[in-house]
Amino acid sequence: MSLGELLPMTMANDLPGVSSQELRNGVVLQWVAEGVLRIDPPILGTRHLLISAGVHGNETAPVEILDRWLRRIVAGEIVPRQSLMLILGNPAALRAGTRYIERDMNRLFNGAHLLGFGFEGRRAALLERLASSFFEGATAGLHYDLHTAIRNSRFEKFALYPWRPDHTLPNSEYLQLAEAGIQAVLSHDRPGHTFSAFTSLIPNVESFTLELGKARPFGENVGLDTVAFEQAITALSEGREVVVNPDLALPPRMQVANSLIKLSDSFHFHLDDEVENFKPLAPGALIAVDGSQRWYVEHDRAYLLFPNPRVAIGQRAGLIVVHAD
Ligand SMILES: [Zn+2]
């Protein structure tokens, strides 16, 4: 298969016939590793762009976006002026149609893989090395790690901005996300073990985890509108400034107020199971109980994000988030 068929090749667990391929416009595709492709324009740009999807294997909409986008590059409809790296994060889980095989890979970055964790740990270590060498030598870099969420959300598309010491979200990045159709931007309050948390620590690289809707199997993502997002990454790859429409409603900026860490198997929420992401919480309400530990809502205009009582003990079972402005 040709390099433009990264997704079918990965799904078939196949190797490409050639390891590099030059398009008629001079753009060069290079196979780096399973599920990883590098794309370079003839004249190298200054801001490298990494787009990853499928770090969770059952989150197919972003994988389809990546596949569609790559085919437009190969067809010459999009002419990159920046170096790009496209990554399908967890090929084995993609083939199995599951979130992960042994361990949730998006908890294994930033050194967590050094504790072992088998197949996903090795893959996280490989992606760290590939992302680091990709951004080496670039004046600046941007990483969008694309996901879809397990449950429904009041904001269908939202961004998570990793925590970094003494660093706040640049306004230009925020406006770019707004133009890409992102409806809320949440800043983390502590270091994490996600792919974007890893790349955010590379000098001059801005990184985001983007949630682009709800997780569904391949072929069932119709109705999810990602046109604005695809236009935005096209503009970025072509080295164009993203033009922000002055009438655009700007997404709320939020920050994490509290992380609910599961302490034991008796952890449970005082909310119904189908609760959506960004559910508004009444001040003073009891949210969760774990033995003698009780979590109450301590802030005005607080919301619950990623509630999941089935995580492993010691992992985050949910986040309480609040408005940052
Ligand atoms: Zn995910």
C-alpha cells in the first residue's frame, strides 16, 4: 500500500511498499514507524505541527479526520508549508476497536511507562522519542492530540491545556481553538501523564488534548461537524494565519478546581450514571463518596468532567472545573 493509506495499512497490520514517497508538488512523505508518518515541504517551515489520533483505539472520529486530511494532502489539494507528523497512537487497540489492550496509554507518558506496563508502555515510550526528535530543531511547534469522550457533553468539542510551571495559555492559541470550533478550553492545575502533557514540556511547543465529540465505532461518526477544525489544521499546515471571525462567540476558559481520586472500590458518585460532561453542579451538593472521604461542591459555577467510577484505584475518577474568568 502507498504511504497515503496510513489508516488502511495500520488496520491491516501491513508494511508500506516504500518507506518514502515524493508527491508531484515536491512534498515528501516518510514512513517513520507503525502508524506514524512524517510529511515535509520542499522548503522547510518554522512551526512543526504534530497531529495524533487513536491514542484510545475506540475513538474513531479523529482517526477518520486524520485519514481524510492525509488523503487531501496526497491528492495535492492541501500543500503543506510546515513539517507535519501524523500519528495513529495505539494501532493494536484500533484494530481491536477498544480503548486500550492492557493499559490506558494516555496515562503512561512523562515517564510513567518506565514502570513497565507492557505493550502500551513501550508504545508510549516510542511516541515520546518520535515526538521529541520531530520537534528538535523547529523554531516552534504545535501538537493537537485528538480524542472523543466516553459520554455526552454540554460542550461537544473542548480543549484540555496541560499544566506547565509559570505558563499560561497564549491568547493566539486560544483564538485559534475558537476558530477551529472548540467550545470550551480547560487548563489543568498539575502535571499529567497524557501525550499532550509530555509534548507540552518540549521547549517552544504548545500542546492540547482536543475532545471532538462522542466515541463511536468506525463509520458511525456522521453528524459530527468537524469542518471548522479541518479548515483550521489545513490553514496551520499551509503556514497561514488562522483568521478569527470578529462575530465568533469565544469559548469559556475554565480551570480545574479539584480532582476526584479513587481511593478504594467503594468509590461512588451521588449522581446518575448517565451524567454528561460539564454538568453544572449546585454549590454545597455532595458529588462522590469513598469510605469516609466525601466530596462536596465548594465553588460557584462548577461543573463535573470525565466522571468514571470504574477507573483503577489511585486514578482520577472525575474533575471539578470552574470558570477561569
Ligand atoms: Zn481519549
